Amino acid sequence: MPATVRVVKIVEIPFNKFIGVEKLILLRKAIMRIQSFLKQMTLVALALFFAISCSRSTPNVNSSPEASTSSSFRVAMLTTGAKDNQSWDQACFEGLNLIKNKFNAEVDITDSIDGENSEATIRKYAQSGYNLVIAASGAYSTTAEKVAKEFPRTKFALITTHPGNNRNLGAVAFRSGEVGYLTGALAAMKTKSNKVGYIVGEPYPVYKEEEALFRRGVKATNPSVQASTAFLNSWVDTEKATKIATDMVASGVDVLTFNAGEAGLAALKAVSQKPGVLVIGRTKDQYEVAPGKVLTSVLQDIPNLVLNVAVLTQQGRWEGKLYKFGLKEKIYDFAPFRGSLTSQEEDTFKIIREAVTTGKIDVSP
């Protein structure tokens, strides 16, 4: 008997017949809400990403961070002389206090320590977690370089001309050629004997540059004037400074410029007692040291020079380089002449100063 084949017709039943039209509409609305929610979450995530990215942008170099409420910023300093010596070291200490007040920083200082014995102190500060260690003298260059390699996360600063290591050791310094040239010009304007002198402490590169520009300023102003210069190899050897200055005066020098810290101050006092001798002071207005004998003083705003180290560090701009400041930034200035120059001489000096400040006179080394 032949097999019977049964044909079964498959009928497709629409999904909406199975769950109902109303339920299908609700399901589609739910799916659309989910899709809209996911889009919103994506936009929020993107906005958050861009906000975080923007917050990591480089800060404005001209901004000036103010003090925080915590003392998380720790800054230490070393000086070769006493912190109350009324000269370079005291001015650097005043800069440390500016940092303390501006940033509510925890600060510490070790003063009267020479370069040869400074390594242990610099390392101690780095090991103790200080964020910034300021070595306020060129005498610390070698030891600062050594310790900076050992502590790459600590910032180190020298207050002198130094190229830095392009990482964590940098320096701030004056554009010292500017005042070297100007004091040379001033000395050449005021000398009657056609002999002038310049005495400096240590022969650091920054002061070799200043000495060379002093000579250039003298010759540019009066080619017939002879310039004598001397490096003491010390900031505190008052006896040596006084002897050299006295010997210069005995040779006919009648205008002397000093940049020798405590030693220079002692020598200035000694030679200003000599008749016919005029002097140019340094760092602070030294007119009261020898009234009527001090032509002017080179005013160095050392405290604000030091403060700039902390500002650059807090801005994230401390890049292990040399940062220089001078007349343009008002880090340098000159004390009042108080009648020591004639009106014509003062006008001439202003013209020369303006030309140096604007770069019309080249004061590069």
C-alpha cells in the first residue's frame, strides 16, 4: 500500500499578533529611551574627558600663585655667609621669607657653610622631603649637581649663572653685564685721574662677565680711562679687600666699584675716608656708610630674584635651565644720585641706561 504523504502548510504569525500591538509600541518606546540614555552617558563621559584634559594644560607663565592654606610646600636654603650680614646672604634669606609668606611654605636655612662642606647638608634636605632646595651661591655648583642626580624628584636651584641639567637643577641670575657696563660708564664719567677700579668677591662666570662689561663701559665712555680690576676669591676676607682697594687708591684710582659682600663693605668704608675718592656701592643703598662719597649703589632685588625660583616651581615651569633677570624686570636698579652727578651727567647716564635696557647697546659677554 503506497505511503501517504501529508503536506503541512506553515503559517507565519506576525510578532505583533503574538504580543499585541499596544505592548509592541511600549517595547519600542522603552528601547528608544535606553538608546537616548546611552547617548547622554556618552556625551557626559566625553565632557568629563575634555575637562580633565584642559585642567592639565600648561599654566600661564605670567600668573602668580598665591599662598595655600596648607604647608605642603617645603623649601630649604644654604648660604655661604651669615643670614644677618646686611649683604648678599641676608638678602637671599629675605627671599626665603618671601616664599614662606607667599606660599605658606615650610622653610629652613643653613647659613655660613662653604661649598666644600655643603654636600651633606644639601643631601639631608633632599632626604627629608623638601620640595625645593636653594643653594644661594656659585660655590655650591659642584655639590648641587651631584646631589640633584641622586634625587630626581627634588627641585634644586642655584642663585648664580649656571646652565642647569635640563631636569631638576636650574639657576636664577642677574643679567650682570647690564650693571657692569653702566657702573663702568659712570666711573669713567666721574674720574678726574682717569683711573678707575672694580673689586669683586669670587671669580664666578657671572662676575667675570660683569668685570668684562665694566671694562667695556669704561672704554666706550672715555677711551683714555684706565680700568683696574681684582677678584678676591672671598666674600668675607675684609683684610684682603681693604689692602687691594687701598693699593688701587695709592696707584691713582679715584673711583671704585665694589661687589664683594662683607669684604667689599669693609673696603668701601676704608677708602671712602681718602680725599678725592668716590665709590659705587652694591646690593643695598650704601649712601649712609659714607655720605657724600657714594655716587650711587647698584640695587639688587635679591629677595624677588629668589622668590622667582618658587614661583616658577609652583607653576610647573622649573625646567632645569638658567633664568636671567635684570633692568627690564626691575630686579636691578640704581640708588638716587643725591647731587653726586651734574644735571648733564645724569641725563647722559639716563640715555646710556635706556640704551642698555632696550638692547641698543650690546652688553652680551
